[in-house]
Amino acid sequence: MTENHRWLPDAGRVARLLAGALTGALVLGLLRVPAATVVGAVVGSALVNRWRPAAFDHVLPVRALRTVGMVLLGCVAGARLDAETLWTIAGLAVPLLTGVALLLLLEMLLAALLITRYGIDAVTAVLAFAPGGLSEITLTAREMGARMSLVLAVHVARVLAVVLLLLPILVAWVGAS
């Protein structure tokens, strides 16, 4: 193979992971599991990777896939940001900033616990508890060299707790009032 095409064997590994992610998302979507797309993609690609680990020989396909993923996430977020949303945020500035400050304080305390008690590096500890979407935090963790398994485990647990535990409780509570 020529120098420019040495990464082609990695394309099969990427395709296998994408197929696992798509399958997981579709299965959990058909089962009507909340957050099926994200959780299913994580579970599906993890299962495929367990069956036949995808160790990449070159960083080019991984970096390109990650970049495309970040661009797509940015497009989705940007497309939903309109004038009405900005006015809503402005009207809720005080409670919003208070909530963010409290979440960041809690994040710092939990990260400090991971660092001091369990010897986890600071970048991994902070990203494990950082507020944000699973996709964005996972990609950021990869970029910053954090321990992906720990960051991903904490965020998947958080998403599952919110979607499978907290959301039904809130829906029942609001429905009862």
C-alpha cells in the first residue's frame, strides 16, 4: 500500500464500530428506551469492540471521525439556538447562573474526591463529573488524554440515572399535582 493509504485497514474497524453503534441505537430505539440513540450507540459499539477489539494502527481515521462528530454536534446545537432561546436564557440569568455555580462546585468536590482518595488524574476526574452531553464530554476526554473508560462510565451512569430513575419520578410527581 502506498504511504497515503496505509490507514485503510483501520477503515474496516471504524465501519464495524459504526455498525455496532447503529445496531445498538436501533434496538434500544425499538424498545423505546429513553436516550436510546446515545446509550444504544455506546452499548452497541462497546459490544462489537469486546467481540473483536478495534485497535487502530493510525490516528488519521480516528481523528477524522472525531472531527466529523464534533462538527455534527456543533451544527445540531447551533441550529437549535435562536433568538427566543437567547431571550429565555437572559430572563433566567440569575437562577441559571446560580445553578451552574452550584453544579460546578459539586463537580469540583467530586473531582477532588477522585483525585485525593482514588489517585485519579485531575483531567479525568474533572471530565468525569463535568456537566455536558455524553458525546461532547467523551470526545473532549479523548482530545485531552483522559481515561476514557472512567469518564464514559460515570457519564453513562449519570444519563441512565436521569433518564431511567429521575425522569419517571418527575413525570409521576408533575402528573400527580
